[in-house]
Amino acid sequence: MKKKTIHERIMEQATEIREETQNWESIHKDGCSDPCWPDGVNLNLIHNHICYEKDEVRRLCKESGETPPSEFYFPTPPVVNENFFAMPDSERAKRIKSCPGWECANLEPCGKKAFDDSQLSLF
């Protein structure tokens, strides 16, 4: 297997940032199908993936001297309440909420946080 060049690795991370951002927006709007965890847990996991991918782009660009791709400057979605459900009255949400101890410990206030995609973010 041919080893990927730094440019190929940067572009691969850029693609991941784009796809993960679209996935975050989709779950935030419509929810996901995870049978055990609230949407907020999955949204925060995606947030962490995007932060990692941006760190990798930053590191690779510093190493190679390349300019970061436009995806690097996409706004990073916010951290949300771990217990957030995009559709709180759905059967899935009711099923998860019916389990004893379903709530996750978190520091974020409840409610739907808006994703401000008009603001650039470095992280």
C-alpha cells in the first residue's frame, strides 16, 4: 500500500470535517437512531471528532507549510446538553427516557443550541 502524502492526508481530514459538520447539522435537526443514547451524546462526539480533525489539519499544515483548506475554517458546532433530543416526543426519546438512570451528567444547560455557521472558528 502506497503511503499517503501530507497533502492527501490534509485533504482527507478536510473531507472528514465537511462530512462530520453535515452529520452534526442533520442530527441536531432530525435526531439520530442510536437506541441507547440521547442525541446530545452523539452531537458532542461529532464535535470532538471535528476538533481532532482540525488539530490534525493544523499539525499537518505546520509540518508541510501548506495553507489550510477552507474546511479548516468552518465553524465548529457547539457542545450541547448530553440529554438533548432533537425530537423529544419521539418514540425513541420516550423509550430512552423510560430507562432508570438514563440521564447523562453534563454541564450544558438544557435546550436547543443554535449552530451559528456565519461565524468563523479556529477550533
